[in-house]
Amino acid sequence: MYQYYPVNLNLQNRKCLVVGGGHVAERKVESLLSCGAVIWVVSPTLTQNLEKLADEGSINYLNREYTSGDLEGCFLVISAADDQQVNFKVANDCFSRNILVNIVDDPEICNFIVPSVLRRGSLCIAISTDGKSPTLAKKIREDLESLFGTEYAEFLELMGEIRNQVLRDVPDGEDRRKVFECLINSDILDYIRKGQKELIEKQIARCMSL
């Protein structure tokens, strides 16, 4: 069994097609929306939530069955149709055009699979079993949820701001490394959990003065 190559894709303003309008397709659409994709959904029917997104203009909706022409300009395709023959056609059409395609729950006819993902703001932890046990990947993700709380989202926003300042004000590469290691190994995360802003600022000042 081959191993998958892990990669994070930039889908901002990229055209992505979702084939199918059920609850599985809905979850896929929501995850693509969170990444800034331009989403097209083709399906004779939609869930209520997908109908709402279409009415709002958040997604583009084609009220019909899938056709090969729907792939025009697509960067990525996810097929969650109830009809397996439709899924096979989508896969074959994408393979012939070198388009990234995921057929839900059928890794044998995909050229990429979607990991189980834990997100805390800019922190993204992806767990994959190479398609052998999505249930195990889900369990591991749930176990990690208690270890990586919402404070990591705030911490990373803070680190992003500090990083720009360090890159601007600290010219020496070794000095930068020391500052970043000091910040990462500090008690800032704990202070964020407790809402102790003054201690956060003092810790940042201490690390920046190294």
C-alpha cells in the first residue's frame, strides 16, 4: 500500500466543485468555504443549509445532474453523489484532466484523501491513516481536542504579530531564533487561558530583550 504525501492547499479564490447535495456534501462545502474557495455545487437536490448558502450567494448552484463540462476551470473536485456511477464518472473525468479529485468514502478512485482535522485558528492538525481507518483518525483527533484548546488560536495570532516585529527589528538570525524559542517555551499559553494580559505583555517584553 502506497503512502499519501501530506500537503496543505491554498484554495483562496480557487474554483472547487462539489457533486452532490446531501449532508456529506454539505460538510465538504462548509470546509471549503472556510478556506476561501469559490464553490460550485451540482445536484438535483440540496439540503436546507445548502439551499440557504445558495440563496445567500455563498455558493454557486447548478440544479441538475453532473456533466463533464462542469469541470471547466476547476482546481479541486469532491464527489459525494448518492449514485456510485456518477462518482466513477467524476473520478475518470478528473483523472483525464489531471484535476485533484476526492470521492467520498472510496479512496481507491481518488487522487487525494481528506484527513481528520483539528483546527484552532491558524493551528491545523491533520490526522490520516492513509484511508485504512477513518474512525481511528477521528478518535485521535477527538483525543487531541483536550490537549489543544482555543487558547492556541489566540496564541498564534499573537505570534504572527510578534514575528513580523522580530523580523523587522532583530537583524541577526541567531538572535531571532532565541526570541522565538523563548516565546514558545514561555508561560504565555497558560496566561492566555487565565486571561492574565499583564503577564503576557511582561513575558513578551522579557523575550524581546534577549
